[in-house]
Amino acid sequence: MADTEKFFGSYLPRKIKENPEMVESVGAVIQFDIGGAGCWTVDLKSGLGEVREGPTADNDCLVTCEKEDWEQLLDDPGSVAMGLLFKGKLKVSNFALAKRLTTILK
């Protein structure tokens, strides 16, 4: 099973560094509130992109989920995301922007 802290702490920062085009393709600041794990801000709007711990008042999209559900999503984003959304276990404040999030999850 995927690990939330490793995803935000090492995997995603490395992926952004190796794929700077993600900043242009996503073009947004996303806040992830993962219950039982923490809160992270992913800035794919400015500079070279950044992942930092903690909330931001200036997000374009807020994603909320419990850690167990989030880690299931990380393991298989294509088949798990819609089920979590329909069950209300994954909440996204901007659905149009959320479609672009597959870029960071794969």
C-alpha cells in the first residue's frame, strides 16, 4: 500500500523536479487535507513547482480524504477515485481542476 508521507515528502517533489512541464500543464495550487496524516500544499502554478507541508489560504482546489482512502487512491487512481467521490470519501472543491490531478498521481 502507498504511503502518504512518502508521496508528499519525496515522490511528488522528485516527480515535479524531473517533469517541470507539470507546472504549466496543471497551473494551480492544490491543498490536500488528508485526515490522519496531515495537510500539504502543492504549488503547480508558479516557479518550478513546490510541495510544502501545511495549508494555504490561496488554493485553487481543496482535496480532502482520510489517509486509508487516500492511500488506496494512490495505489490505483484510475479505478478508485470515482468510487471514493461517489461515496463522499473524497471531496474536491474544483472538479474541472481535479481532472488535471491525474498528472501528479500517476
